[in-house]
Amino acid sequence: MSAELRITLAGAERVVAAGTTAGQALEADGRTVIAARVNGEPRDLAHPLAEGDAVEPIEISSDEGRAIVRHSTAHVMAQAVQELFPEAKLGIGPPVENGFYYDFDVAQAFNPDDLKRIEKRMREIVKQGQLFSRRPVSDDEARAELAAEPYKLELIGLKGGAAEEESVEVGAGQLTIYDNLDAKTGELCWKDLCRGPHVPSTRSIPAFKLMRSGGAYWRGSEKNPQLQRIYGTAWESRDKQDEYLKLLEEAEKRDHRKLGAELDLFSFPPELGSGLPIFHPKGGIIRKEMEDYMRRRQAEAGYEFVNTPHITKSSLFETSGHLPWYADDMFPAFELEGVDYRVKPMNCPMHNLIFRARGRSYRELPLRLCEFGSVYRYEKSGVVHGLTRVRGMTQDDAHIYTTREQMADEIKSLLRFVLSVLRDFGLSDFYLELSTRDDSEKFIGDPAEWEEATEALRQVATESGLTLKDDPGGAAFYGPKISVQAKDAIGRTWQLSTIQLDLNQPKRFGLEYQAADGSRQTPVMIHRALFGSVERFLGVLTEHYAGAFPPWLAPVQVVGIPIAEAHVPYLHDVAKRLRASGIRVEVDAADDRMQKKIRNAQKAKVPFMLLAGDDDIANGAVSFRYRSGEQKNGVPVDEAIAEIVNAVERRVQV
RNA sequence: GCCGACGUAGCUCAAUCGGCAGAGCAUCUGUCUUGUAAACAGAAGGUCAGGGGUUCGAUUCCCCUCGUCGGCUCCA
């Protein structure tokens, strides 16, 4: 055995003594470099190197490094929990985006006080600098050591078999246990089944915080027992963590449920029932602007406008396949004159009837039917959430019927159309998700046709140049879909538009057109919702703009604020001229002082305040105050009107 | 649907270890007439989410329902 090893260190050849660990080779301090990548595999710093190994550092501030810190923090949390709650059984504890969690089986759910105690104990453990020490074990040894951990035993049982999906507990190869050792005495403090890697010492965890707890089903299935999950966050520095916590605060300020009430846009009266919003006049204006704009764009893009009722005989949904496949998401039937009726959860079956209302020619295709259709879905009580998850909503729904030959081109132009409209609403950062079927029972139709439809979508998505993520099993029951995910102003992503291909419903409805050669053909059907739902889109826009809508969408575009009561008539005059230009303007003639009126308008996030006092009137001018607090005094009224109209017409943010 | 927390005036929040329910803002009425984020005064506003139970007495303790919030599962 040679006393030396040749390795590749960060790309350069090096010779090191036999027995050198990855950490020694990297001269890692366990602070900035917390793990290593050996031959492409993430490893502990204590990993001993072999001849020919290629070693690279994993820095704590990289995505991979953070995940390791978070995973290690999850271990520290589990240790603290088991010290404080000895009866707690371990579930799983992986790193996730921005943090980590660990699931526990405990008799009693954790309360906020428990979290404080756990966090306090964690800080002590971190301070002690316990060492993470890896130890390979055989399956039988693992079973013996973890005899008191039923969930871990289950994971060991899954290993190699069904556990194709790699978890953080059991990898593909040999099982390993990580021991947490006292830094001074080497005494065993805690251990967990885990494939690692981990930071070398609990001291390598610079910043963490427990966030919240909640129930979570074991292995993600509602058929399994429910465990208690604790979420935490961990970062490479206190500063980074504070930055993240600040982002959460910012998100809270933007919460559309809160802004919706503050800005008097909409509400959810308990009298109506959960998930059923009502839109107040100011919210109504935003909706109207959204809808008007969509109508205009659709008219330009060759859509035809249709209307369909909210309820229908149940049999229609037998034909469409909704009742066999989607009934759990529908409101229950009600009987009328001996016939069952249903409230519609989707508009497509009705649009199919419009297609079928008379004979169709290939010359009419693509036929684009669109409607702001009210649909109602039975969302389970625990999932209803503001405007983003409601039980009654309006879809800007379109169904496009094409020939198979036209399909690809139509999808392509459709995607372009969708992105162009979203951009006009101020969203610019997108990626696509391709939702496909899997082997489960919830999908109807011929897998070969699914394959064809999926490929058509994939090709268009790929050609768009946008990032494409796969979402296996996420399709609708009748066909695959592309969904457009948009990032908002603070980097959160929202699912908005969907484009779904449907080879099933046309058949189920017996839809036909006559082709050029006289034969009868079945059209392809494309479902498209651009906003997703008007409600959700309005909610997303509210959060994106933090309630400060661009002038074209702002419920009140201009507020006139007189310096003194005597200036009110002058502002009414200016307002009249603004109204004549289609601007939504109010004059605040209330008994408040000017400063108070400014404060009110500011809180209402009105884009333009127009002030007028003696000086302005003398010059036929007004003075602007913008949302930023910036002001522009003595602007001639004509110019002021032009500036406002221009901002509205160009749909810019101010 | 499941686990947990919560529900007091239009809003934000106090208080009552079981004994007359309180503030600020908003609203209304007056006074004041003001140059870029809150003038002053007064009035009005509550079946303490709803229902049931325990108790001499329940906003307070217990149960149920509804709703909200945070998770899980599911989704536009």
C-alpha cells in the first residue's frame, strides 16, 4: 500500500499522504467549506480519499451547501425533540427550499411554547459543537439499532425495493447512521439513520430558526397516520437569515387578503360560505379593466364570444367524463322535475355543445370559443385560501377546436398570445411546466394519444426558449397541459395560464367537422385559461403590485386635493376634464385638512394626487404628488391631463 | 377532508383567574379653513362568531356548528 495518493483537487493534480480526508485536502475550516464533492458525489469532510479521487469543495453559501446545513439542522432539531419528548418517534427530516423540516409521531401536537423550548435546546447543542460522525451499517444492524423507531424501520424495508426515489434517509447503496458525538468526550449524544453528508460539527450551523408546526401525513398519503411536522430555516449567516425573514415580512405585507380588505376591493362574507368572494366597487373596477382588456385582445386574436349557463343536467357531465372522473370536486346534484342537475365545474362541455350545434367545416377551424365562465368547485374546507383557492370563480376560458395538422401551430401562437397578455399586466419572468399523466387511474383515454398530445406540447414549450419543468402525474384527467408559471415582484412563482390538449372530449361528444376531402374528422380540442381564474389573477396582481396597481388598473387613478375649501370648484373643473378623457378621478372635498387627505390617498395607493391652491389656480395649473412622495408643482392643467392619460394608455407603472 | 391555533365595535387590538365590556382609527355632528402622510371637541357604535351544556350568574369553563389562520393532502 502506497503512502501517497494522487488526487485531483479543484481541477489540479495533487499528491497527498495516504489517509488524507477530503476536508484535509481542501484545507476546509468547516465554516466556509462544509462538505466535499468527491468524484461528483457529495461527501463529509471526514471522508477518506482514495487514489485518483477528484475533490471539490462545497461551500456553505452554495445551494448544495445550504441544503447540507439545513439537513444537519434538521438532525439537531430531532435530537432536541427527542431529548425533550423522549416518546417522540422519528419520521423523515429533509432540507427543503429555504429551510428544512422533521416529522415526529407524538401523542400531542407541538405548541408555540414547545417550539421555543426545542429551539433553546437546539442552540445549546449547536454551541456544544457536537460532531457528525458517519458509520456504515448493515440492514440488520440498522434494524437492531433503530428497533424503537418504527418509521425508520419502514424506510429500511423500502430500501432497494419501492424506494427508487432517493430519500435523505436511505440511499441506493449501503445504509449509514450518523452519530452525534460530544466534541470533548466522544460520547454518543444521538443518532439517526441518514445517508448524509453533514456539516462536520453542529458549530458549523451559523443561523437557524424554527418557523411553525403542523400536521403532515406519513409518506405524504392521507391514508397513513398523521405526524407532527416542525419547519425551520437555516442559513450560512445571520445576515442571510435576516434577509430571508425580511422577505417573509414583505410577503405578509403584500398578502392580497389583507390588502383586499384595506383597499376595499373584495371580501368573503361568512353569510355566503367559505371560498365565495364578493367584489366591492373598487375591486369591480379592476376586474372590469382586466376583462375589458382580455376581450379586446381576444377579439383581435380571432376569438368568438359565447355564453353558457351555470347549471346543467348531470347527464352532460356523464358525457364529458366529469362525473366518473371529477365528481369529488363538484358540488352535489340537486333534483328538479325528476332530473338531476349540477353546477358546472368547467365550461368545456357546454362549449362542445356549441361546436356540435351545427355541422362544422374544416374552413371554420381553428374555431376559438371564449367566455368569462362562472364555475363552482367543491374545494375541501382546509384548502380554501383567499382569492387563490376559491369555490366560486370566473375563468377566462377558451376552447379552441383545430385539425390535427393545425394543432402544433395553434399551440405555438397560443403560447405567444398568452405571454404577450401576461406581459401587459406587468409580469415578465416566466417558466413553463409540462404536466403529464402517470400510470394512475385518474386519467382517461388512450395512452398513445396522450403521448402524441404530450409531445406536441413539449415541442412548443421547448421552442419557446423558456425553462421547462416536468410535472409527471399533474395533468387534468382528459389531457396533458402546459402551465405558465410567473414570478412576481418579490420572486414568488404563481401558476397562471394553462394550455391543455384534449383528445378525449371531442370523441365523447362525437364532435366532427367535414374535411376538404369530404370525410368526417374529429377535431382536437385545446383548453386555455389565461388568467387561470379572474379571481386568482387579481389576487396575484394585488400581491405583485403590493396593492399599488399601475394607473390603468388602479380603481381610483387621480384624487384632487384642495389646499383649502375655496379650491374645490377649480379641482371639480379639472376632474370634469379628466373624466372626459376616461380617467377615474375623485375630488376630496371632505372636511379634513389637506395633509390628512394626502395621507388617505397615499394609503389608498392612488397613483396621482393633484393638488391645487391659490398659486396653481393663478397659473391654470395643478401640482402632482406621486405615490413615491415626489412632487411636481405648477403643471399646466393640459399637460397634467396628458401625462395621466398617457400613463394609463401605455399601461405603465408609475 | 385531516392535525393544530384562533374568533371581543366597520378595522387594529385591550380587559374580565366566572360578577356593569375598553382604546385608537374609521363613521356621524359641530368648531377650525389650512401648500405635500393624521386639526380639535362631542356623539353613536357590541346578543363578546352561532347553538347547546355546567353554574345563583358564562364573553370567560365544557361540547357541537360555522368561519379564519398555519400545515398535510388536493388544485385554477
